[in-house]
Amino acid sequence: MEVSATAMLPHHDADRARNALRARLHDIVERRQIPPAELEGATMLVAGPTVVTDAAGRTWYEWAATLRIRGDSPGPRADDDAGSRPTVDDLGLLPRHAG
């Protein structure tokens, strides 16, 4: 089985992207209740970034990850749609500025 996630960052930072992707994948694994035994030997493949420019002209960097898991776990659930995904801000990845 494979589980996929994406992360959009305002800067090119592979370490932060991996951390965000791990957090997102961890959330998906918990919601799907995938047993820890099935996660043994799992591999995470990261691709990116893909440069995206939003309507305001800001540049974003999109990273994608796929977690390859052995075993037969429950498939995607209805609450796994894009609307339930945490944002970059939810994950605390945007720099916080005082003032």
C-alpha cells in the first residue's frame, strides 16, 4: 500500500519539507489506524520541489512524499480529502515575525 502527502513551503528548504511531509504522513497513518507492525520496513520517497506562483505573484515550493507500506490496511477514507489536510501554517512552518 502507498500513502501520499504534499507540502507547500514559501522557501526552498528540503529539511522543513521532509518534516512537514513526515507530520502529514503520520497524521494519515494514525487516522487510517495502520498497525505499527505494517510500518516496519516502510520507505518514504520525497520528490520536489515544484515551483508554483500564486495569483499574488508569490513563489511557493511544492514537495510530495509517498510512504510505501507493506500489508493490507484500510484504504483511503472520506476524511482524507484535500479539505482536511493541514496547511503550512497549521504545521508551524511559516516564520513568525513580531509586529
